[in-house]
Amino acid sequence: MGAGLVVLLVAVVGAAAFGTWRRLTDGRIKGVGPGTSDKATRRQQRSSTALAPQDRSADPTARPDLWLDSGDLGAELGRRATLVQFSTAFCQPCRATRRILGDVAAEVEGVAHVELDAESHLDLVRRLDVLRTPTVFILDDRGRINRRAVGAPRKADVIAALGEAIP
């Protein structure tokens, strides 16, 4: 077997494995907090314990990565929960995610949907470790990030995650 054929075979197997991994993980909603495997969350846990927004200013060690407020979003938080979506202009899955989250916000009382352009909010993108779009955060009524999804989530998964996030 020639060297070129071996390289081609390795590339095809690698691409198939990556595609399978992406299909299995895209849009999956993960918890943010103790006991989760999210890399950003583990960093936050080592740093400090999350505080209520009004308490964060009193504690200089509080990590801002776990919280968003109306100043960060440029919109008011939902009375019960907020769905925050980071998108980009040419992102096809972002359009589907916008529709899904908009439908959920319309169906569930007290839930707001806020879509942010990732390119216009680079400070938040860096702070929250947003690596690709769409990335969705589910916030409770105080603005604490409870769940996170990278890729387009399914509507049923968003509703189930809201059920866990809403007090």
C-alpha cells in the first residue's frame, strides 16, 4: 500500500470519527455548576462560589462567568428565566435556534429570549468561553447561568432544561 493511500485512509477515518462525535454532542444542554464536566465550569468552581447578583459587588473573588445581567445583555432578564443565544450573521443553525428559543419563550410564561451577535459582544464571548455559534445559555430569574448548549438544541431539551432552571 502506498503512503498516499495510508494518508487518505487515516484522513477518512478521522473525519468520520469527528463527524460522529459532533453529531452526538451538538445541541446537548449541559449543566453549569457543581458536578458538571464543562471545562469553563471546572475553572469557575476552583475560583469561587457563585453569589447572587447584588452580592457579587461585595465579593472581589466572585467570578463574573456565572452571571449575566441586563447591562450585559442590553435587555431585561425574564421574570422566571432567560434564554441567551450567541449567533453570527451567516450561521445557518443560528436561524433554527432563534426560531426554537423564540417559540419556547412565547409558550412559557416569564421566559425571555435574548439573541446577541457574537462579533459585537466579544467581551462576553471571551468571558463565557463561547467558541462557536450558536451557543445558548439558560439563566435563572437572577441571571445565574444554569445550563449551556453548543449547537442547535432541540425544543424538548430546552423546555426540560427550563423546568430545572426555573425556581
